[in-house]
Amino acid sequence: MNNQEKEHLIKDLEGKYHTYAEYLKVLAHPIRLAIIDALKEGTCCVSDVTELLQVSQPNISQHLAILRLHGIVEYEEDGKKRCYSLCNPSSSLAILATLGKHLS
Amino acid sequence: MNNQEKEHLIKDLEGKYHTYAEYLKVLAHPIRLAIIDALKEGTCCVSDVTELLQVSQPNISQHLAILRLHGIVEYEEDGKKRCYSLCNPSSSLAILATLGKHLS
DNA sequence: TTCTAACATTCGAATATTCTTATATGAAAA
DNA sequence: TTTTCATATAAGAATATTCGAATGTTAGAA
């Protein structure tokens, strides 16, 4: 590894890998992964997800907020309901697919 | 989504997604990602990594221990040195590649 | 054997994450 | 307008993560 590649690594540590790590941290929770899975074929409102995963409503809302603040999910209002969906399905699902391929 | 698929999601929450999340949590740190990058073309000893990433030796050792305990890296002894390498390069690098493809 | 280089481990403080409980908000039904 | 349903937010305790500082370990050089 030459000097230029070394410089590169240090910059990536502060830049690219910092960004990647932030994103991975958002995904690194079983409930959030399950939410992404639940949304892979369309839209779900909060009560749907709550019933599906058998987790308390405030907890689901908190996880949805984390995903939303990181641009992973978004919602549309439908009366009293909020219909959540994946912002960029191919991105989040690509990670899930890669994990599926490489982990037992 | 039918009832069988719903049951499936709950089981995955305790099983598959728990495993995935554990793995992602290990990767979700900029220094650990940079270590994986540094090892992608071969072997590095601790002092190599320390100098490369400009991080303290104990801290590098701590991160290497986390990666090692999760089966992501391993080492061979060479005198006083420990030569670290990726246990399963294709797996860890696949995640990095997917992130590279989908994140800006 | 003593010293030193290379690395690991321990401890503790600072910080971050997670979940539960309680409460707030806002849309629509009554 | 009052109530209710769907969801969000806040507060706080429990737990986990992270890093620096100090110390331990071990292989080989001197």
C-alpha cells in the first residue's frame, strides 16, 4: 500500500466510513430490520406494524421515527392513519439481501 | 399478507433479524469498517493498522478483538507480531460493496 | 536473565441506545 | 363539541458502547 492509499484510508475514516457506519447503525436493530421487511411489498400503517411484530405502539413509532429521520422510510397521511413505505426500496433491501446471502 | 407470513415475521424478529442486527452492529463503526478495508488485500499486523488509521494502539486492539470475537477477522502469529486477515473476505466485503453502491 | 517491542486487557467516565410508562396531538366520528 | 382512534413525543431507568489511561503479557533481542 503506497502513501496515497494510506492518506485515502484516513480520509475515508472521517468521511465515507463514518457515513456507512451511521447507516449501518440505523439498520442494526432487529425491529427496524423487521419493519423494513414488512414494508418490502408495499405500505403499512403503524397499527399494522404493531400487530404484525407484536411490539408496543410507542416503541414501533420510535423505531419508525429513527428510520424516517435517516431517510429510510416515509409516510403519507390517510385520515387518522400514517401509511409508511420505504423511501428507496432497492437500497435498504439490497443490504438485507446481502446479509441473507452471506449469513447462515 | 396472510397469517402464515405474519407468523414468519415474528419468528424472524427473534431469529434471523436478531442475527443480522448483531452482525450489522459489529460493522457499524467507522474504525472497524476501515480495518476491514485495510485487510481487503491481505494481511496487516496491529502496528500497521495503527499507523494506517492514526488511532491509538489499545483502541485498534479493542476493535480487532470485537471483530475477532464475531468471526470477522483472525490472526496468525509471526514472532511478536499478529498478522490479521479477514476470515471470510467475500462476506464482509460484500456488505461494503453494497453500501458503496447504494450510498452517495 | 533483563530489556524491549508488539500487542492485549482492565477500568472507569462519558455518552448513546433502548424500552416502558405516561401524556400529547390531531383527525374524524358521534 | 366531545369523544375516540391512530399515532407521536417526553421522561426516565436500565443497559450498552466507546475511548483514554494504565497495566499486563509474551516473544525475541541484547
